[in-house]
Amino acid sequence: MGVTMSTSARENTAPTLAALESIERRVLWLATSMIHHANRVRPNPSGIKVGGHQASSASMVSIMTSLWFGQLRPEDRVSVKPHASPVLHAINYLLGELDEHHLTTLREFGGLQSYPSRTKDPDPVDYSTGSVGIGATAPIWGAVSRRYVGSLSDAAGRGRQYSLVGDAELDEGAVWEAVLDQGVAGLGEVVWIVDLNRQSLDRVVPNIAAGKLERLFQAAGWQVITVRFGRLLENVLARPGGQALRRRILEMPNPEFQRLLRCSAAELRDRLPGSGERSASIAELIGGIDDELLLAAIRNLGGHDLDALREAYAQIDDDRPTAILAYTIKGYGLPLEGHPQNHSSLLTDVQYGELAVKLREDADAPWSRFDPSSAAGLVCADTARRLHREPVALAEPPAVPADFGRTPAGTATTQAALGRALLDLTRAAPEAARRVVSVSPDVSSSTNLAGWLNKVGVWSIEDRPDWFSDDAETTVHWREQPTGQHIELGIAEVNLVSLIGELGATWSRWGEPLFPIGVLYDPFVGRALEPWSYGIYAGGQSILVGTPSGVTLSYEGGAHQSITTPSIGLEQPGVVSYEPAFAIDVEWTLLASLARLGRPNGTSAYLRLSTKPVDQRLCAVPTDPAARERRRRQVVAGGYVLREAGPGADPGVGAAVTLVAMGALVPDALVAAERLEALGVPVDVVCVTSPGLLFDAVQARDGLADAPDWILGQLFPAARARPMVTVLDGHPHTLAFLAGINRVPARHLGVSHFGQVGGLEEVYRHHGIDVESIVSAALDVVR
């Protein structure tokens, strides 16, 4: 069972509690006023609702007041429920972290953000939230990241990782994927406080029950503390008949309880006893209570009692994660409290004026701070001093080499090249390699990371024995230790990308840069995209590797395939995407991607790799050092000319064509080029490594982006403008824009429908990306 809080026997010093209650009222007023000003006061020529969440903010006021002004330490970090962002801004304003003029800018361009943002808000925000469920789990991965940084230095120190979660947010599958991960049970610094107000956006949620949530968290190894009632209601429940009333309140459906909050005292006396065998004793109990006490007691829940919350914090067990389930009322203290559709409701001007009177505030001058000499003012000043953090000193990431100087030979896959490049990094740049942390969802061996894993070991909170270390047939050595550099998660892609997002934010949180690389099957990148995008938005810089990819999976195709992933890097902000064709391309693009991590204005990267064996001689890496470096720069910039038209070909003839290929289809484009040359069609073959960088270059050339555009002149010079055929193992629109560079006729081949299992030739033919289809498209476009 969870720990149930009772407050009837507690005694506190009145001045401290009174000061906290004054702050609580002021926080409610400021949060409500920010939203009111944005919607009712600030000019809005468009007439479109600005919005905000006065009810969702109100249910969090007591929790956040008690946390900030009585519990937090400077080393702690808090993820705030998205719709409670005005409460965070109100608290930061009272602590002197936010200037008054910002309070009138909620949801204004360049102003306070709709939801807490580490990178956009002007006041301190520990975790960006807004993607429901993703921000809630972020402190779990923040705790892992802090502990990992602890294996490198003591910069991260100690501290709890709090998450303020709405109960409806617990419907998100990402929440339970994170809670149930086997490594989370050892993270005692993780504390979740659940705002149990029983409402979602549209309704009172009928089946949210604290008992069910208690059992779920306990089954995952968490401590559970349930804060049900405040001291006023507890005092009533201590009277004769109180146990019957307690059971009645706890057992009634959520909608029924919510309806009681909208009742007059007379209606409450009629409804509250119910019709069961306990009704008579409940009626007798409430018959001895006056109307004012009855109305106050029924809404006196533990999540709005500062004393009850403080006692809950005192019981946190730092040896395991903790979930505090705090009973609250959505809209608490506002005219719209408890209404089933109050989620996006806004106070009217009349209601706002009445609230000002109730809270003893001035509606015409809403932004006052406390008198510094008052009890509340002294608490604010003391809290500001206590929570002060010195600016983080950003460490320069270790240098990453641009080229290992070797040229791969034989036949290899781009997937295997990833593991080889990581091992080469340990030898060529050990300081940079020490900052690499790889993460995978139970696919380390199948994505060719076994050699890297054997080299660097598996990260865990404590040393664990490898029971198969003496088994000669075991090729993957699972050495778990705090200095390991690979983190293995369960089969949960959301967890993986959430973790690499937080690992990629350590440079800004604690001044310790890491180079996180997450490896997963490319068909599942779409599943992971939202939390990865959230991590990038929040300032996390990481590398996501999708492998194996496309219908090139062949015999695993049909069910396992990726069609849209090539365009993800083209469209995802903050990401440079690469789809290398050769092992040397993997090496160069990986090193370039690592060099962009862990720094201001850094970027994440996405590498799409393949299991298709490729003859590495086809890459034709120049042997001259200067020419090799030129090729490397082109690979990193987005592409290179792999083959030019044969000797004697006239670049100006109308029958010439340019084949543009990417990734696994480059060898097939080269075969097609040879066949076309035999038919008398001169062919240039361009190998694209990054459609996203090439698109940026096109936009920059047209004055629509700030990016280098020199690569366009090297890949597609106007003097060699020819009809074009593009081909890739993915959706054809990914490369279709290239024909517009020189406005040439084009055909675009790719994968645009679900595939089939089968041999590679059969699968390619099915999708029209085989050599025959490339040759046919080229002949069509030039004739």
C-alpha cells in the first residue's frame, strides 16, 4: 500500500505557514493574471484565442509553492507540467529571476513560451515540456545522464530530479515505458509528483484511481506516497462518522466527486451521504457542520495543503524512485474550479475582478512583489539565495579527427563501418572516444556494435559480474560497470531517444559534453521521432543511427522497411542527416557529426545505414592527399561526383544524363551508367550523402537560408546541366528538388508503397529501383 498522509496531529509555526500561504495566493494570482492579460487585456487584432490554462495552473500552485519555497536545493532539477508554465514564471518572478515586463508577454512573439522551454524562455527552466508524456519522463533520463557524467568528473554533483505530472498525462505509453525500464528502479533521486485532479482536456476521467496508480508504481519498484486530504478535512473525518465519510469519498466515482464541487451547501448535504448503509452516519456528521466549513472541507484535498505536502517530502526514500500522488482540484481557488470543461476556460473580466477582491489583490496593478520586509518577502529572498546557481562553465569538447587516413578495401556494409569507425576513434583520439556513449534497444549485436561494446564495456550504476566471461562461445562480453560506455535499454525506442536527448544536454546542464549515439532499426525511427525532436528542441545534441534501412532489407522486408526516413533529416530542425554509400563515407560523416556535438549552436545528426555488401573499390577514393581532402569535404557537405561521362563524351550533347543516387542504390546507379554509356548516352553519376544539406544550399543560393552553397557548383555545375534521374531506397520526393537547381527534365525513382519479402533483385524490381528501371528512366528523360 502507499503511504497515506494524515495532517490532524501536525503543528507548525504560524508565521512560516502564514508566509507560505501568502506566497501561494500571490502565485495563483500572478499565474492567473498572466493568462488573463494575454487574452483579455493585450491587443489582439487577429481575434484568434491566445489561450492558456488557468485551471491547470491553479491545481499546481500549492504543490509548486511548497516545492520551491520549502524543499528544492540548487542542485535539484524540476520538469514542470506543460500547462503549469505560468506558475513557474510567477515563482521565478517572485524570486527575482524574471523582470516584470515579461509577465505581459505570455504567448507573445519573443515572450514567455506557451510551455516551459530551456532554450526560449527568459527565466530558468530545467526541462522543456510540451510534448505530453515526454517531458514527464525527462528527469529519469536526466538522472541517468547525471550519473554517467559522474563517471567522468564531479561537475554534476548530486541532486533530485523532480517531475510534476498531470494525472491524465499518465495515459501516455512513453510514461510507462520509462517507469518500467529495469534500470530505473535504482534511481533514488527521481521524484514524481502527480497532480491527481481527475480531469483531462474534455472531461472528468472516470477510471483514474489512486489505488491503481499506487499498484502500478509499486510493481515497478517505486516508493509511493499518497497525499489525500488536508488538515481541515482530516479534522472533520476525525469526528464520529468520519470513517464512513472517508470511505464514501474514496469510493465514489470521479465524476460524482467533481459534481460535489459545483454544489451549494444545501445540495451537498443532500448528495454527500449517498444511499448506502453509511448514509445515516454521514448525514449526522455533516449535519453538525456549518455551511462554510462543509464547503471548505469537501475541497480541502492534500495537494492543496502545504503542511501535508511538506510531510510527504520528508518521507522520500532516496534509495528508490518516488511517486507522490497528490489529490487536487483542477481550477482550485478560481470560479471555474471542478467544472468538467474548465481545461481551456478563461475567467471573464467580472470573475477576474472578483478574484482580485478574494485574494486581496489589485486588478489594475496586478504585478506587485512582496514588501521585502514582510514575512513573505523574507521567505522569497531567502529562497532566492538558497536556490541561486552559478553560471555553468562550458568545457570545450575534445577534438575529433576529421579523417583516420585509411582507405577501406574489400567488400563491406555501411552498418559494419559504424562499429569499425568507433573502434578506430578509441585509438586515434582516446579523449574524444571517452566522451562517446552508445545506446541501443537490445540490438547491439545485430547492428554490429559488438566490437565497440567489448572494448568499452556496458554502463551500469554498480559493478555486476559477467557470468559468461569464461564461456569460449560467447562473443559479446557483457561487462557492466560505472565506467562502461554503452547503455542497453529494453525494446523501447522512445526511451532510447529520450535518453540520448538528455545525454546530449549535459554540456549545457553541467558543462560536461558527451557524444551520445543511439542505434536502432531504421524502420522504427518514425516511432522515436517525436521524443527525439523534443530532445533537440530542449537543447540535446545527439546522433541517431538507423540501421538496417529501406527495402534493401530484402528477406526481412514487407514488415520491416523504412520509406519516409530519408526525408526526416531533410525536414527535422536541428539535424544534419547523412545516408552514406561507402565505408569511408560513414567514417567521414560520423566524425563530422561528432565534431558538431556538445557546444553552443551544435547540431544533432541522423545516419541511415545499410546491410547491403558493397565493393569499396567503387568509391574510388583519391590517393593524392589534397584530392582526398577535397572528397572528404564534399562528402560532409552533401555529396560528390563519383563518375563523369567517359572520354570523348560531349558535355553539351542533348542525349547526356546525370544519375543521382544515394546510399545502397549507388552501386546500381554505377552499373546503369555503364550500360547507358554502351548505348551511347554519356552519364555523370553523383553520389548524394545528405539531401538536407543540399536543400539548405539551394535555399541559401536563393537567399532563403544562411548556409554554404559552394557544393552545388561542384555537384551540378550549370555547364553540365543535363536531364536527371534520381534514385534511392526511400521515398522519391527526397531527391526530387535537385532537378530544380538547373531546371532540367527529370525522373525520380524510389519506394512509395509497402514492400514484399524476397531476393534483392526481386524487391528492387517490384519497386522500380533496379538497374533496368534506372536505365529505362534515363532513356525516357533524354529522348
